Amino acid sequence: MRIIVTGGAGFVGKHLLDWLEQNGHTVRVIDDLSTGRGEHVPKTIAFDRIDLTTLSAADLAAILKDFRADGVVHLAAMHFIPDCMARPERTFDVNVRVTNTLVEALAAHPVERAVIASTVDVYSTADEPHDEADTPAPANIYGLTKLLSEEILACGSRREVCRSAVVLRLSNIYGPNETNPHLIPDVFARLAKKEGPELVMGYLGSSRDFVFVKDVADAFGRAVTAAPAGFHRLNIGTGTPVAVREVVQTLQRLMDDHRPLRENPAAFRKFDRVSLTPVVNAAAATLGWRARRQIREGLAETVETLRRLS
């Protein structure tokens, strides 16, 4: 297939490009490198450095037509929640308006499959597992903009801008090549410095579903190359919650750090949930996908890679 990946120089994008190349697909990347990294895009892949907020639907349709695209994966977004909260107008511009521009471009140049990245943050803060049938109730601007983006693609699917439209609601992704200061790269940096007699973190009492980035890339690859016809919303995660405290302590063991771990209540964030765990059966039924790595295996591979690169 001929596949365009927006945000392809980002965290998930880097691993998706590897997956697509390994499986023989021809790829073109669009990324403005605001958070992505140019080195994530192999020299063998066409790369357009473009801020998608500057393109019209006609501009993007011309790119689709020129490339003869028959699949699109839309990863480009603002997704570091503190940044989204600090810049709400930019967040709506990037996460909502650009998705609408893409769907309007697809109306002019339909494709076989369109896949967009969403988030399990579209669900309510209820302390229970969430499946795709749950009524969305986002509690922050990131989840809200992603839900709006989902609805734009759903509308596009009804307009037949693609044969198959897939929304992947992503859990907490971790692994090598992270491009935002989320929990695991932040902990790794703190452990590497070994400053102070103890490790001081924010809220450690929550639990999350942590899913390895290469497993996420596999889900996107399957979705854009093999998803069945129709519109699909799919949770992507392991289905197993892990306490944040356990993640930090596992990283400490892997990096031979024996300092006591302490919470700093002043660093707690208002948008921290108690738990956020998806039910992942639909992804298995629709794509034949399940996460292959559990947290300890994935963290070990992440630490090994980060050590090699540092």
C-alpha cells in the first residue's frame, strides 16, 4: 500500500515507519518537527516538513493525489496534557481543525483506509475499566479534542471518504524514542542524575495501563493495512492496570537505584485520575491484535535502549 503518515517523526510514528517498511509498504511522512525528530524518518521515506495547520483541504488533497495514497494514518497532534492545558487554542487548532482538514481532503481524494490516534482520556474518571460502548465524558481538553476528532472521522466515514475508518484509543504509551516528558522518560532522567538522598515524585497512587510503543505501532500497521470495512473505535492497551509506584520502583531496580521513594503532595496535578484501564477485546476481534509485552519486559527493553543512546 501507499500510506501517508502525519506526525510520522514522532514517538509512535518512528516505530510505525519501521513496521510499514518491514512489511513492504511505500510511505510518505508529513511532520512539522515541533516535537518530532528528523532522525526518526529513514532516508528511504519521503518527508515533507509542513505545519498541517497552514494547509487547506485542497492543499492536502493535492498531496494525497500526488502520492497516490490509498491509506492515511493521522498521528499529528498535541498530546502532552500540561502543554494542551497551557495552550488550549493551539490544541483545538492542531487536534480538531487539522482532522477536519484531513477529512475534507479525503472527500476529494478517497482512500481505502484512514486511521487516527485518539486516547482513553475520552472516558469518564470513573474508577473502573472502560470499553468502547461507554459514553465518553472527557475531563480535560486533550480528551475533549480527541473525542471531537473521532466524531469528525465518523462523519467522514458516513460520507464515504474511505472504505474503512479506524479510531485507536490509546493507553499510556512507553518505550524508546519518546518525544514528550511523560512519566517514564522523566523517571529515567531523574535516576540517571542520581541527585539527592531520595527520589521525590508526584502522585504515585494511581494506576494506568502502560502499553509498549512497538505493540502500538503494530496496532496502527494492522489497522491501516487490514482493518475491515466500516467505522471502528478500538481501545489499545494491555488490559492490565499497573500502579505508577510499581513502575517507578521497577525502573529503580533496573537502574540499580536504591534510594527511598517519596511522594511530594505539592506536585500532585488536578487532572490525575485514580485509574484508567481499557477493555481491549474489540481490538483482538477486529484486528487480531493484542499487546505482546507486559510492563517489566517493556521497561527492561526501554532502559537498555536509553542507556545505549545516552
